Amino acid sequence: MEMTRPIEVKGKAVSGGKLPLICTPLVAKSRQSILSELANVIGKKPDLIEWRVDFFDNIGDANAVIDVAKSIKKAAGETPLLFTRRSIKEGGEPINLSEDEVVKLYSAVCESKSVDLIDFEMSNAIEHVRHLRKVSLANDTKMIMSYHNFQETPALEILTQRFLQAESQGADVAKVAVMPKNLEDVLTLLTATLKSAEKLKIPLISMSMAGYGSLTRMFGWVFGSAVTFAVGESSSAPGQVPIEDLNTVIEIVRKSISGG
């Protein structure tokens, strides 16, 4: 646990440096339904809120996106907001925007200062990654650089390389999420997390998905993952656990480790 680094927003550790942070996604499609979903989620006291904007039915209107982001931020109060467009190739919803338009949307959202963090995939064009890194830095917005594989769990060396790649490209947080086919794949992800947490100077997030992968959502933080994702109202990825259940399991593991 000691090698796990807290995630900071505006110079302060989120939730006072609590580990792991629990993040709940918003995946509703309309403005009204998003705010309704948020009202239900916020009462469960997550540490982070993620808006998966690829689910939003008006994603093509940057002003509408910013308006919803500001509304989420206001309603969420002190809970930081993570803004994510997940691409189809990494498990996201289909959208009618080109990659250049997606980058412009991210830039506009950062410049509006309506979110605290953004998640952008390392598989995107390097010029897009570099551009958003500059924009996010200029607007005091933390940047998660992520890698998702919904088909398999790559070899240990590849996973550790993805974490290192995020750090080398200037990420504030490195994220890796993969699909296991067996328990050995889950162990591969946890081993990559442990080895990378010992080397990286930035926080990292890792998870294995689906049924076997749900184990990593419950105790991956012990191996170095700073954030785990939980269902508030609706799931954004396979294997997410309801936040109430996740809180219970984390506290049991925490007490067992500390001897308390």
C-alpha cells in the first residue's frame, strides 16, 4: 500500500489522500437524465465522478457539453469531476465526431475549467496527446493517459510498458484496463501494477474487467492502484461492483491488512 501515490487536484490530495479512491461513472444520455443519475450517485459519497461523455446524445454540441459539465460540477460540490470520451476501439460508445473534433471538444472543456481531470487514450495520435497535454497544463486540469484492451490481457512486459509510456508522455496519472480470460491473466495485471507502482513517480490506475477482473476492483489498490471504479446507478464497464458492496469489501481488506 505504501507505494500507492494519491491523486491530487489543484495541489490537494483527493479525499485527503484516501486509498483507493472510488470513482462512479455517469452514463445517461440526456442532460436531465445525467443530472438525475448524479443526484442518485452523489448520495453514495464517491471520491470521484466520471462523466462518460461518449454516452451523451448531444456530444456534437460543445456548448451543450460544457453546460452539462458545469452543472455536474456545481451539483457535485467538492467531489472532483473526470471527463472521459472512450473510443469505440477501447470499449466506448459510437459517436459522430472525428478525432480532430474530439480533441477540440476536450480542449474547449479544459478551457471552460468545468472539469478537474480528463482521460485520454495513449492510442490516439501522438500530436493529439501532446496538444491536450499542453491545453490541460495551461488550464490546471489533470490528465490521465489510458490504455484499454477489451479482447485480452497482454503480456506482463507490455502492460508495464504502457504504464511507463504514460509517464514518459507527461501524464499526471497512468491507467491500464484489460480483459482476463482466466485467473492467470488477473495475476498478470496485478503483477504489472505492483512492479509499475514501485517504479513510477506518478499515481497509476489498473483494473482487470468482467467476472474474474472484479477481484482487482476490490483489492487492486493493495498492489498500487490509486482508483477503483464502482457502479453508482449504471455500469460503464464489465465487472464493476456496486459502490455499497465495494466500500464494505475495501474496509474488510483494510482492517485485515492493518491488523485492526
